[in-house]
Amino acid sequence: MGLNIVVLVKQVPDTKNVTGKAMKDDGTVNRAALPAIFNPEDLHALEAALRIKDAHPDTRVNVITMGPPAAAQVLKESLFRGADFVALITDRKFAGADTLATSYALSCAIRKIGAVDLVLCGRQAIDGDTAQVGPQTAEKLGMNQITCVSDIAELDAKKRTISARRSIEGGFELVKAKLPVLLTVTDEGFEPRPPSARRVMMYKNAVASASNDASYDECYMNASACADDDIIALWDIASIKADPEACGLAGSPTKVKKIDSVVLTAQDIRMVDASESGIAALVHELIADHTIG
Amino acid sequence: MNKNNVMVFVQQDDGVVADVSIELLCKARELADSLHVSVEAAFLGDKLAAAAKALLAYKVDRVNLMQSEHLAHYTPLPYTQVMVDLIKEREPQIVLYGATTTGRDLGPRIASALKVGLTADCTDLQIGDHELGGTTYKNILYQIRPAFGGNIIATIVSPEKKPQMATVREGVMKLTAQEPGYKGEVIEYKPGIGVDLLVSQILESVREEKTVNLKGAQIIVAGGMGAGSKEGFDQIVKLAQALNAEVGASRAAVDAGWVNKAHQVGQTGTTVRPKLYIACGISGSIQHRAGMAESSRIIAINSDPQAPIFQIAHYGIIGDLKDVIPAFIKAYKNKA
């Protein structure tokens, strides 16, 4: 018995590998210079969906992302790994969305897909690290949720129940829930499979636009402007029947007041000679001022 | 009692109040004093009467105690409904949650249900004014958090919607002195929870006792990739033992399997501010520095003179851990 699964994915700047090239002269990060990647935990969520499909062959894996046209790259990578249907939600009116407006748009897109048994997404995206979009999307859909999932212990498609291992501080809990349910997945389990060579051949020309766009945050375009094939569905605000007032900046209660770049501040560092006498002098000083006892 | 107060969601696990919730009650008192309003706690669970009373000593004016057998253990749907109902009744201007797995599961659901803002993982909260579309919003909550992998610090506001809500990381808000006998009140509720909300069942729950106390440690000796191997890391543990210090680690050392995740310091680990932090073979990624930069003194030991850790250290030793650590232990044993 197959399931209808939606996986939510995001293209993100690779904030975890900030190399010298991405640093500006003033010691701050040039965000535009970071390469765009598949949000790591979302890849684990996709893997979880594909494993369910392996075990329940009639399962359909739908992958959705919201972002600028360049974000189609993560959909292409999802096709390479085994997704059945992919859709890019893109519209200028989504720009500036906080987590509330994002989850609203995603919930509209999930409704467009129809009756869904499971929604899977990464616990959090590495550009914002908020972990809010999953639970907020679940709430908008009136769906139950299990967050921080590292393993699915049991999935009974007939009885429509799932048991998942949820990571908590210093341990875990095993949660049993009824379908439908939304799961957010960590990188502790579901090691992602590599792209399939056969599927790469099949879908490599699926999208024209797959370059890293420097103005990642700003380059929302009209969906119609970049649609030249139908393998990747392009959905704009009207096609998911979303209320423009609840989308983008207009639908975002949180506003960024100020951004401060973190600058490495060199302070008065005292270099200590690595010799035994140098270290002994340092230790003596630390004992003398009661830093160590 | 007046409304428009500062509310803290007080998390309990098996009846034990989470440390971060106490830290937030202390911060809430400070915020409430500057806003001239009261502090309220939202305390959900079962058989919590004594624990609820004990919260008052943190200068809490009103503990809203919501008790039901269905709230004994956290599950998202019942907790969300009870909190949403309470917030609608009490109309707080600010609601704070610990950025724990529970707080990060619950907060976003409540924010979505109320259609209000929520800022995740704040490291600081302040009160100030904000201009928006020609209107000046007075005394709103500045929600300050690292973003973009810790490369930027963002100040977020949500002036147009109430309550303003934030989750806050454990260890960043300081504890203040208790005041036994503080005159607050415990108001008890018996929330009705519909069976339609009982869709999650906890089959098993395993929570190990905390054996690592990084947050409370006066001295931390931490190791990173520069340790080179498990054996190399064990040298770092020896130095920690000699100094009666706690062992810390970078994410890389944890991922390499040299040390348990409970020892991890940094943005995804524990935030620490000890008297002395000795960073051994830690390059000092921005994520690591976010969790230890406020240490009173930092000693960096690294063979790479270009390592960013030297830019925030007070003392730098350029050298091989294999030589420096034994010399450190020897020097300490000779002097002590």
C-alpha cells in the first residue's frame, strides 16, 4: 500500500564552509560569495522518503522548494535520487518571507498536491537555523508533528501509524503517531544515497537555470519567465491559491531591524614561548592570580 | 491582575524544571521591571502544585498552572492548544521559551496558530523603540540572535503583533538571586483536552543524567582536530583532570568520534563562560567561538599561527600539543 509523501527542501548558502574567498577585507563574510547547496538535513529527509518508497513501492515522493529560479537545482538533485514529482514555488511576492509567511506558502502548495500521508523536511536550514518552518507548516495544515527525527522504527500503511525516534537533550523518545503527520529529520540517520547514474542521464537537462546566482536573496522572478519544460513544475502565488497579504514581507510579522557582521577582533594577545620554561612561567602566573588552583 | 505582562513558558521534564526556564524567569523579571509590568509563568504538566509554588521565589507574580494527565509528558497538540488559550486569555506582550527540543517544537506551532512572530535561538533580549512606516513603536522587544552560521548577528523585531515571542538558548541569560517569600500567586486551571488532540503517544523516553557540566565549569580544557587522534585527545583529557577542569570539544572532534557530544562547545553545543578556557588544537571556527568567546581568559594552543582562535585568545602558544600539554601538566604539578 503506497503513501503520498511531500518532502520540503531548500537551497541554502553554504554557511558551514566559509573559506578565505568568502571573507571581505574587513573580516566579515561576503554572503553572496558562498556556494549554494542542498540544505544538508533536507537531503536526509528526502532519503527517509525514498526509503519508505523502497519499502512501499506504490509510494509517490513529491518534492517542493520555495525560492528563486536557481533553486531548481535542488529539485534536479531530488530527481536524480528518485523523486517522482518536483515543484518550484517562485514568485516575487514571496520575497522577504519570514518563517510564518514561508510556512503559509508551503502549506498552500501541499494542499495543491492533495491528500498527503506524510510531510518530511530537514529539522532546520543552515542559513537561518530556526527550525520553525516544519512545525509552522504542520500547524497550518492542521497536522500533527514529530520533530528531530533520527529514525523511523515502524510505518504501518494499513493501520496508518508511524513510530519515530526523536532526539531530545541527552537521549531520545520513541513517538507513535497517526498519519498524516509531519516529520522534521536530523542528520543523525538516513544517510543520503548518491544520485543514480541512470536518473542523472534522464533528468540532466530538466532545468536550464541551475547556476549559482549571486543575488540569491533578491532574484525572485515571474515563474512564467523561466519555464521552458514541464519536468519541474513552476508554481506562482496564484497557482497555489495563496493570499498575497499572508505572503512575503507583507505576511511576515518579524522584521530585521539591524544586521551586525561578526568581526574577528584581535585583542591584546600575549604569545607564550612553547618551551618548558615559557609554559612554567604562564602556569605560575595563572596560579598566582587564582585562575587555577 | 493587569494584562500585558512578560510570560515565560516554564518547561518541566518528569516534574523537574528545565535550567533554561529559570534563566528566562530571571531575564523576564528584568524586562518586566523596565516595562513596569508583571512576570507570569505558564507551567504545564501534572501533579506540579509544589513545583509551581517554588517558582514564585524567582520573583514571579503569577504562575498559571495548567494541570492534566494529558500534559504530564510533552506532546505538541495538547500543549499548543493549552498555551494558545492561555495567551488569548492573559494577553501577554512578550512570551519566552527555552530553545530546547521542546521549546523549538512548541513555540513555532503557537506562533503559527496566533499568526504572530517568533525569533529562534536568541542570545540577547533588550527593550527599545522601532520606527516603521512613520510610526514609532515604543518599548518593544529587540530579539537578538546569530544567523548565517554565526557570521552575522541580527536584531529582529515584531512591533505590529502581540505577543512578541522568542526562544532563547540555554546558558546565555544569567541567573539572579532568589527571593524566598516573594508575594506572587499560583492560579490553577484544569484545561479540557479533546481526544482529537491525543494523536501522539510516547512509547519510550530515555534521558541520561547529565554527566558533563560544561555550563557550570570554572575551567574548561577543550580539544579540536589538532589532537590528531583519539590518543591525542586523551592527552587533552589528562590536562583537564590535572587542572580539575571539565573537558570541552569542537564539533570536529565530536564528529571524529574522539569524545561524546555532551562535551561539545559552540553554536550547536553548549554556550560557556568559564574563568579559563584552554583551546587545544581548535582552529576557532565562528560556530565554536560563538559558544566560548565570553570566557574570562582564553589560552590557545595551536601549531598553526594563522588559526583564527588566536584572534580572540589572551594567551597564545604556537606549538605541538604533544609537547605543550605534557609541559603544562608538569609545570602545574611542580608548582601546585
